[in-house]
Amino acid sequence: MPSRPTISSTNFTVSGLQMSDQEYSATDIAKFVVRQQNNNTATLALVGGITLQSGEPFIKGTCVRMNVNGKIYKSANDAPTEALCIGVSNEECSSANQSVLIAVMQGSVLDFKFSTPPNDNSCGKKVYLDTNTNDGLCTMVAPTLAGTEVVQVGILIEDGDGSNTLRKCLLQIQHISTNR
């Protein structure tokens, strides 16, 4: 009989509860999180990512692309090479040559940074890569300017409040078209 998957670590946190020096199965953690959700005290978001070297500083929630030098930079929809978004930063990067966790797995749920705060009733709508003047940021409006790339980076899963530019989204990167 195959062994059940476990999470083994000397130190990690689930929903604010410090867990250490034990083994927990994915089922144990899911049960814990569901129990906590029933009390309206916790949520679980899965982020599949990879640690990469930065080529420039950027903030948490920034859409990034891979450069030919092997480093990550902010994405933008102004040029095909800059629009090749590979993921979204799951943490802030204060300088170049820093190791940064980038969410790359489609279906990951994490904070995206918007150039303009989404309004309420935006939940469930598509999120797009913004222009070069807003490098790495997201917008709720698909670009229409000739020569821009239409890149959907995700779906907003947290209603906007008109003031907060960091909102939870489902990562779904896809190149839609090039505006002519």
C-alpha cells in the first residue's frame, strides 16, 4: 500500500497556528483549515511557484516576465517580448539580483497589484496586463490601442472596494491577441 503524502517540516504555519516537529498529512491540514473556515477564522490559498532571480525591484502582486539574461522583470502589454508574462510575484523585491517567489501554476490564488483599484461588483471578471506606463500592474480593462498585446493574467475573485489596489485573483495567464 502506498504511503500517504505528508508535509514534513521543522517549522511552518497554517492559518496562524504554529506547527513544528511533526508530520501532517494533506488531509490533516485540509481538515484543520475546513474546521477553521467553519468558524470564519481562516482561508487556504494554494500558490504553486518557483524562486527566481530578479532583474529589477518590484512590489508584491507584480506580473513578471523572463528576460534572455535569465532574470525576471516587470511585464507590460506594449511589446510582444514584454508581454510574455510567466507569473506573479508573491512577495516584494527591493533590488535586482534578489531571489523572489513567483507564482507560476495556473489556478494559484494570490494578490495581484492593480494600477486602478477595482470597484465593487468586479468579482468574477477578467484581469489584464496593463501598459508600459504601469509596468507589471493589472487592469480590469482589456487594452485596445494598436500594437498592444491583450494578455489575460487572471480572474478577480475578491470584490474591489475602489481604494485597495492589491486584490485576490485566480492566476490564468493567456495571450488573447495583438491589437492591430
